Amino acid sequence: MNSTTQYIPRYENKVEYIIEKIKHKEKIQILELGVSKGISTKKFIKLCEQNDGFLTSIDIDDCSEVAKSDKWNFIHSSDDNFEFIDNVIPKEIDFLFIDSFHESNHVQKVFYHYYNFLREGGICIIDDISWLPYAKNEYRDNSHNEYTNRLTFYKILEIYNQNKSQFNLEFFFEGSGLAIITKNKHFLNKPKKIFSREFTFKSLVRKILKIIPKK
């Protein structure tokens, strides 16, 4: 009997995966928070040149020399300088990429603000949400990144838990991971802490019973 296996493509990197998510959109308007060396910036510019879109990038450092294109505008500013930025970015965007200051409260602040600019059906992707590569003895062993990425991951879950009908949520765990948010509705509720039963008395008893050897 012949059998077939469905092929699931592996991407060169996370940016290639992102491009697959958004490349179908003609005249795409992209807002990128965080430029650094411009790895994602250059890919987004190439896409915008192909489909007559436009990329706006924001970074607290001067990254204006990363690329040259009529399809790109660089804004030298902190991405939470909303009073200034709101007047110089498109009023509606199709794709929001958050890859700037990787601290959970900052991610929440910029996500809630720029979500208002995202069209219904638009996509927001938040970078660096997986702590798995940074855990002890893993290939990127780093306690700081493990801690910050874990906090961001749980912050996104707290936001989603109060906004299940407002947006769809997916996770991509290759490398340092991505959170992929597809907007359904404009209004967002405030996040709320999710209370876990992990450390309740009953849970601790279960853990103790599991480690007691059976006779």
C-alpha cells in the first residue's frame, strides 16, 4: 500500500514565515516597531516594492541608513512617543510588526495603541515570545531572555483571555517565537491576570504523591 506524507515547509527564518502570511495583500501598509540591523526591514521593503505597498519603520536608534527605497519611511523615535508618531504614520495599516523593546509592559502598551490603526482582518505579529531556546542548558541559554520572553508570552495570554472575540491568536515556536494576531474587532478590553491552580494546596499534594515511590 502506498502512503503519502503531507509536506510542511520549513522556512529559512522567521521573516520568511511572516512574508508568507502577508504577501497576498496588494498595496500593503506595514508599520514596523524596531529596525536594528534591518533584517526584517529589507524583506518588508522588497515586498512593498513588489505589490505597491509602503513600509513605515520606527526605532529609537538612527537606522536611516539600513536601506534606501521610495517605499520606506524611517521615523527616528521611541515607539511610545504617541503624540508625535500618530501624526506621521498612516491612519490605517494592514500589518503591524512589534520587535522593539522586549519588555512585557512595553509590548502591551504599544500593542494596545497601534491596534487602533490596524484594519479589521489585519495582522499583528509580536516577536520574541518563546523562552524555550533560552532555558537552562538549551542552545541559547540566557536567563535574561528566558525571563523576559516568558513574561511577554503570558502577557499576550492575559490580553487574549479578555479579548477572545476581538482577535484570533496563534503561536509560532521556531527560534525565539512569534505571536500572530488577526484582528476581528476594533475595541480591546484591558488584560486581566489569569489565576493558575499550579501552586494551590491540592496541586502541591498531587506533586508530592507523584514523587513518593510506590511499594
